[in-house]
Amino acid sequence: MRVKKNFLILFIVLAFLSCSKPPVEKPDNLIREEKMIDLLVDIHLAEATFNNRRHRDTLVEKSSSANFYYSILDKHQVPDSVFERSFVFYASQPRKFERMYRQAMNKLNEMEQEYSGRNTEPQELELQRNTR
């Protein structure tokens, strides 16, 4: 009985300590939330463009979706390693990440409403060769 009690106390203390510390260390060069939201918006737009044009455009068909990602990171002047560490950090905080993702979806919905009814094509992203 005493062993069970000690084990239970140890478990509670460890659970409490693990909750008080973020699961992933905050990177030194963390991307600001606002910029990360803009990156998420551009990534969704690039994925939609890639999937929409993949079978109709030979240049897009021959490229990989990674080219779109590198184009977005270059546009925002963010190295891929910094984006990856920032993404992992934010994803380790589900409430914050969900709020950020919701904001990105709201921006996309606003863009969709703005462009609905128009015959204009969204701005195309310039493909870049994957040199990394």
C-alpha cells in the first residue's frame, strides 16, 4: 500500500512538473505569430494552386510541391530551418496553434469572398528549383 501511495505521489509531481514546462524549447529565432499566420496563408494558397494546376500545366506537373514551399519561404525571407523549428514550437502548443490556424483560415475566407465573382486569377507563385 505504501509503495502505491509513493508511486501515486511521484506520478502526480511528475505530471505537474511536465505541465508547467513547454514541451518544446522556444527557438532563439522564433517567427512572430503574425508572420507565421501569413506564411500559413501563403502555404495554403500555394498548395491549392499546385493541386489545381498540376495536371493542366506541364511546368507545374514536372515540379514538386517543395518548389512552392521554397518560393514562399524566399518571399518572406525565412530560412527553411527557422520555419521548421518555429512550426514545431507552435504546434507543440495546441491552443495557440489552433488560434493562429483559425486566423489564417479567416484570412483565406476573406480572400475568397473578395475574389468570388471576379474572373481574375490569383497571383501565381514563381517556381524555383529545389537547390537546398
